[in-house]
Amino acid sequence: MAKKRRTPEEASIDSSTQEMLVLAEGLGIGTAFTRADDMAACPIGADGLCCKICSMGPCRITKDGQTGVCGATVDTIQARNLVRAISAGAAAHSDHGRDMAFTLKAVANDETEGYAIRDIAKLRTTAAIYDIPIEDRAPKEIANDLADLYIAQFGQQKGELALVKRATKKRQKLWKEKGVTPRGIDREVVEALHRTHIGDDQDAEHLMQHAIRTALADGWGGSMIGTDVSDILFGTPAPVLGQANLGVLREDMVNVVVHGHEPTLSEMIVAASQTPEIIEYAKEAGAQGVQLSGICCTANEILMRQGIPAAGNFLQQELAILTGAVEAMVVDVQCIMQALVGLADNFHTDIITTSKKVKIKGATHIEFNEHKALTIAKDILRHAIDNFKNRGKVHIPDDRTDLVPGFSHEYINYMLGGSYRASFRPLNDAVMSGRIRGIAAVVGCNNPRSQHDQLHTYVTKELLKQDVLVVETGCGSIACAKEGLLLGEAGLDQVGPGLREICETIGIPPVLHMGSCVDNTRILTVLTQIAQEGGLGEDVEEIPAVGLAPEWMSEKALSIGTYCVASGAYVIFGGSSPVSGKPTRVPDSDLVTRIISEGWEEDYGGKLEFIPDADDMIQATLEHIDKKRADLGLPEYDPDKYGQSGDARMTELESLPLAERRESIYGVAAD
Ligand code: NFS
């Protein structure tokens, strides 16, 4: 019997998504939502109890005490599966970082077309961290040295990754003591694959220790390189005005949707779309011009730098095509559903793959290469424009919301004190006083197994009411953008009184969009700088902060969660745990769960937990924040203490007799 399908309202909280799901149903076209309904997840695999590592199996551990054919225990099998997933995530992020480093090298040597070093200040500050000489040197000379240093991190065999020196001293020492400081990015990923081969590492604790090392090679390696180089080449983000949701597609324009992760191509497409020759070419085809928009993290990259609108997050990639208004969906790497090609066959949309690493059967392949970047970007756009005449019936939901993205750690530092005294001091003070109860990073994917966008937005809204400042990246940030939470106005009417004072004073939204998933390293930097600023402990683990990935689905998310834990953060994932084991079936299968929670907390001060229920997630977050506040000796969070900022407070004070006024201000009675 076919499984029951969810209604559009059950599948997503986003009205434009609901509208497109109704349309899809009418057309008899399936999407990830219906496929998830039709496909029951394998419960054995979901719990990490299936081993497919060699061909003596696959072995499925369903009974207490059972082992694989080789004798591998449930703990070994779960740990191996998790290590492999984390290393695949680390590999994906890091290979993106590698490509960025090679692009920087090529730009430094004048081998590219269309690129420039846009942020010389960031180039200089970044190079200086590694003692690369910067005085009296041309930007390209510095960039060449930085690119060499970054490229070398991938193949480095011994010693420590250069980037770990950006962590707190205490953290660096801890990693060294625990033997988890990454040696080289590729080395850790390869070793993870080696150790999880049949007949290798078979001690769950030892395996998970290497998961930490591999994930650190991502967070304090490949991903951090990706963020640094993107900023240097395309500019460090600062707030801009953008829009999000499917309504950014335009009926009167050629719609090109860029989807994937690397900004190298999408930035060139942005540049090419604004050239007179392309605008003219589009007009000749009968369109007003080219409307560029993004999906997934490519969207975040160009949204936060150029204000290019986001058509949606992960689960909206198919829906963009269903509008019938997309001439080309240009994809590079990661999070691209194979279903796009079959879906596009129902419309005129062309799916264009561009990466050397990614082809999808049935898609048009126009390979990108940075040496002819602008030429290729223009070719892709002409290809899309030529397709405009084939457009049939169009259905674009009238749904788009403004947002202000672009809160890089550099900008957060600047916004708190201006160029005169940029500093994290005001943020630390706000947390210490209790105006801000704590900080939450709500990040990560969509997953059709849960109601689209619901967990992201619900958790975020509830935490804001509790005076928790929220930072976001990835598809979660697009979810909240669509709900209007990334606007200054949300800081006035959707937040607790203390946080409202902060948002009002600085003029920021209560949810700060910090970029793509690779940019989760910006969160590591912010937390490190908060620790270094003083008053909130010496290291990340002491800060009242929590990371959440409520709708996660990718291996990259597991790598991010693990490097955040290794950096000292409490990380909560929604959905189901890939190492849960069901106690009724395999009662002793919670060792890996204990290692990544209690075990890692003891060793690294951070822990990874899987909490499916949204209210439980919120409660765990607030409890953790309050515990960290108490450990630091900070005043207990009091929702009634703040909230009457500025003139209203002054007027009220002036109406009081002097003694009461004094008591109200200083909290002590008059003598
Ligand atoms: Ni992150 Fe970006 Fe989205 Fe998840 Fe995929 S796009 S790198 S993995 S789905 S947040």
C-alpha cells in the first residue's frame, strides 16, 4: 500500500513552496517532498547499524550481541559509518577551499580572466597572520605567497595546519594534548578512509578521535581557506539589501538560477549579466534583461556580497524549475538533486553543469575554467537567453521578502564600535549584563523528512524571544529570511526586551546572516574573538553559546557539527541520529552516542546531541546558555531587567521622586 502523502501545508510552512507543491501535484510531477513520502527510510541504515564496507556483507545488526561477518561490533560499525560521513563532508568543503586557493594563485599570476583582488585589506591581514611579509609589496605578490601557503595545507604531511594558530591558545594546547591537531587536510581525510577499511581501526573511541581531527581539518583548514579566499577575491561581506523566495523570478526577464556552492563561477555570471552586450542580447530576445538568482549556498555567496536575490533554499531547487520561468539552472558542486534533469524535461529549462567534478546524465555540460571565466560566463548567459523563446506557461508565486545579509566577522567587529574603536567589547558587555542572554548559531540544511523551514524558523523565533542573539548560515538563513527575521524591524517586534535594546542601538536585525556553510568558520572566528576580548572566559567552551542544525541532512553538516564541538561548542542536531541504534533492538548500542556527547564534552568542552523535538532543542539551548552564564559568575538572566531604552526610560525616571529614581537606576535604596 502506498504511504500517505503529506498535504502541501504539512510539507512546508512556506506559502510559495505550498503553492508550487499544489501545482506539481496538478501536473503529476514528483518532488523531493513526495519522494520522501513514498520512500520509507531504512531503519537499520538510519540508526547506523548497517555495514557495507566489504562484500562479506552488507551486515545488518538487528539483535543484541550480533556482529558483522568479520566480527565488527555495533560500536565499531556505527563509529566507522560516522567517521566516513564526517570525512566525506570535510572532503567536500575542503576541495571547495582548494579550488579557491588555486584560483587565488592564478589571479596572483595574471592567469585568469575577469577576476581581481577586491579586498586588499583582508589579503594583508590574513597574510600577516602567517608572517608573510606585506610591507612594500604588491597585492599580487602577497596573494601568491598566501595561495602557496594555503595550497600547501592540503598536501602537508607532518606538523600542524597553519590555520590552527587562529584558535585560542588554550584550544591549540588542548588539541595538541589530545593528539587531534590536523597535520594536513588531505592526510586526515585519506587516513579516515584507511582506518575505516575492513580490518583496520576497530575501537570506537579511537575512530571518533580521528573524526575530530578530520573535522578540524575542515573547520580550521579547508572551509576557512574557502572563506578567506572568497573574501579576498570577491570582497568581505558587509550589509546589503537583498530578497528571498521564488517570487524573485521575473516573468519579463531571462531567469538564470545559479545553484551549488563555489562563488568562482557565480561571481563571474553576476559580472557578465551586467555587461551591456548581455543586456542588449537579452533585449533582442524580447526580455527586459537577465534576472539572476541563487539557490543553496551559491545563493548565499552572491546574496551577501552583491545583493543578488535568493530564489530559495535546498528544498526549493525543484520548485524554481516548476515555475516554468527558468531558462537555465547553472550548477557547480554539492546539494544538486539528480532529479532536476528529469524534472526540467517537463519544461524548457536547461540544467547546465559546469564543474570538472560534476556531470549529471542528461544535463548540458559547459565546463568552467577560471582562465576564461568571463567568456564562459557570457557563453552560459547567451545559451540561457537563446532558450527564452522556448518558454511555455509560467507560474511564479508572488512571494518575496527583503533581508539584510552580509554580517562577516569583520563587519560585526566594525559595527560594534565603528572605525574609531572596532571591537567585540560591546557584544561581550551585552552578554555579561544579560541584555543578550546568549548566542545561538542556527545553521544547516532542509530535510524533506521534516516540515520544510518549520524547525529553523520556530527555533529561531523562540530563541529571539528569550533574548538570544542568533547568527545563521546556509539554507537555515534563507528559511528565516523568508520569514522576515533578517530585517531590522524584526529586532523591534520579534525579540525579547534586552535584545531589542541591542538591535535598536546598533541598528541590526536580530538574526545575523553570516554566509554560506563554508562560512561557518566565520562563527568560529567570532567565538574566538569573543573569548579573546575577555569577560566571557578564556575559550569558546566557556561562552554562553549553542550551535543548532535543526533540519540537517548532509555529510557536510556532520563535519561542521564535529569541528564546532572540537572547538568547544554545544551542538544540537534535529532529525534522527545516524548512530542512534534502537535500544529495544540493540540495547548496548549507545557507546558512540555517549562518546560524541559526554565523552567529547569531557575532552573538548563541547558535545554533539541529536534532539528531534523543537521545544526540547530550545530548552536544551537555554539550559546550556544559563549554565555557562552561571559558571562565568554572570548575573542570572532576567527578562524584566531591560527593555526600556532611550527616551521612554528617561521620561519614566523623571516622573519619579529622587529617592525612587535612584533606586530604579542603581538598584539600591536611598540612604
Ligand atoms: Ni550546507 Fe550548502 Fe543547504 Fe545543507 Fe546543502 S546548500 S553547504 S549542505 S542543503 S545548508
